[in-house]
Amino acid sequence: MSATVLDGKKIGRVIEEELFHRITNLQSKEIAPHLAVVIVGDDPASHVYVRNKEMACERCGIKSTRIDLDGNISEEEILATVNMLNSDNSVHGILVQSPLPKGINESMVTDAILPEKDVDGFHKMNLGRLVQGDSSGLLPCTPAGIMKILESSDIELSGKNALVIGRSRIVGMPMSILLAQRGIDATVTIAHSRTKNLSEICRKADLVVAAIGKPEFVKSEWIKSGAIVIDVGINRVEDSSRKSGYRLVGDVDSDVSKVAGYITPVPGGVGPMTIAMLMSNTIMATESQSM
Ligand code: NDP
């Protein structure tokens, strides 16, 4: 048996197309949705992600402004840039690309963004709303994108055992909350680097979300036959046969597709959904600021 591939690129494009009417409606009121992306330093992967976000804005008809800051910049200067964007009424969404250079407090930078412009959904006010059971606001893009993949693929989660591997503020933790929310009703286990017997826990899961950051970490023997496997990881591994010198692999071993019922590919799974949800959040932010 070979798993059904959950095509995030295709589902993401449908989500982007569905934004079209909302964008033209805003434009008819002379409102141009506008996303500002701040990138600090020269991390090559971050530059690729930011370029992909700019291209999505171009596809959707969203104005994007990119602000490149030097890697040696101080936290105060980053905060000053965020404050400048907060007070610019033509900017509806602000995103500061992660990771920030060592020594910069990412949470402090995120929390400096006005909650209504926080299109990454990382501000403590937006995360707090989610913890209180309200998922109608600006949600973190990656977990929200995963929920959309599952929803558009008619995957029923009520009463299912879901395992989220990883407990980060941006992926694992909000993912667990979304899966456990009323109406979705999965029974959620959160695993992390201190978890014992991960393979055994994994074998009991109907849904596995791997958000670890370790190439091909989850093995096929850990997966229950027919399980749904969502691979969040984006890892660069050396590959001298490629012009770039590397290829992208997920956190899940390729053999898992022989056992799982459904699987997201890397690339082309969770990544494009994250970007589609960023576009969606930018439109939601523009609408709420234009009422
Ligand atoms: P973090 O490094 O913030 O978190 C990784 C998590 O994995 C931590 O909770 C850590 O546990 C856990 N972990 C590490 N080692 C193990 C282990 N041996 N067993 C079990 N758990 C372990 O990463 P992110 O959440 O930011 O990202 C995870 C991956 O997802 C990365 O590859 C990243 O590139 C990718 N990503 C992809 C996105 C997309 O759009 N597709 C978007 C965002 C991220 P502990 O808390 O104990 O340290």
C-alpha cells in the first residue's frame, strides 16, 4: 500500500484563489492589502522563505514591502522598525522572519507587533485567544495550514489519537491546541526531546504531526498502518548531485509512505499551506483594520 499524498501546493493555491473576491472588494474601497516583511541578516533559507512569501503576495494581488536589516543590528533597532510599521496605517500585516540572530529576544520582537497586524499569529494575545478556545482570530500559519489540509481532505479527527512531536511556540504547541479544540476533538499527545519510548507512543497514533527539525527522524516501523502523517520539517541535507549542493527533506523517512494512509510531501506539503495561511491572515487583518 502506498499513502495518499496530501498535496499542499494544490490546496494552498485554492485557498489563495478563494481570497480573490475579498481582495477585489477591499480594492473597490481603495484599500490595498499590504504586508511588510522584516528580514534580519543573511540566512540563506530565510531569504528563500521570504522570496516565496513575496511571490505569493504577487500572485494574490497583495502589496508587499521587504525590509532588509543588517545581521549585527541591535534589538532596539529591530523594535524601532516594528514600531514604525505599527504606526504606518498603510501596512496591515507585519512579519519578522525567524530565526533572528543570536542575542535577539524573538518573543519580545513578536510581542512588539500590534496584535491586529500580527499575521504570523505569534503574539501572546493571539496565542492566548487560541488557548481560550477562540480560533476565529489570527492563527499561527503552519498549524492553521495543517488544519486546512486535513479539513479539505475530509479527514475526520474526532476521537482519534493525535501525536504532535515538537512543542515549539510556533508549530507544535499551537498545533496541539488546534487538534484538541472543541469540534475537532482529537485526543492529543505532545512529545518532545525528553519523551521516553517515542516509537511506542507513535505506533498508537492515528495522526502524527512531526515538527522536530531532524532529517528523516520518524521511521516507518513507528507508524500504524493507515495513519495520517503530517511532515512539517524542512531540513537541508547535502547532495552533491544537485546544483545547489543540497536537497530538502522532512522530519519523516521516505519509507513511511509505504505504511501510512495519508502523507504530506516535502517539499510541496505543509510549506505552501503555511504561505497560503499567511495570505489569508493578511486579508483578515486588512479587513478588520478597515471596518
Ligand atoms: P524547534 O526547534 O523550535 O522545535 C523542535 C521541537 O522538536 C522541540 O519541541 C524539541 O523538543 C523537539 N525535539 C527535538 N529533538 C527531539 C527528539 N529527539 N525527539 C522528540 N522531540 C524532539 O522547531 P520548529 O517547531 O520551529 O520547527 C520544526 C521543524 O519544522 C523544522 O524543520 C522547521 O524548519 C520546520 N518548519 C516548517 C514550516 C513549514 O512551513 N513547513 C514552518 C515552521 C517550521 P524540546 O522542546 O524538548 O527541545
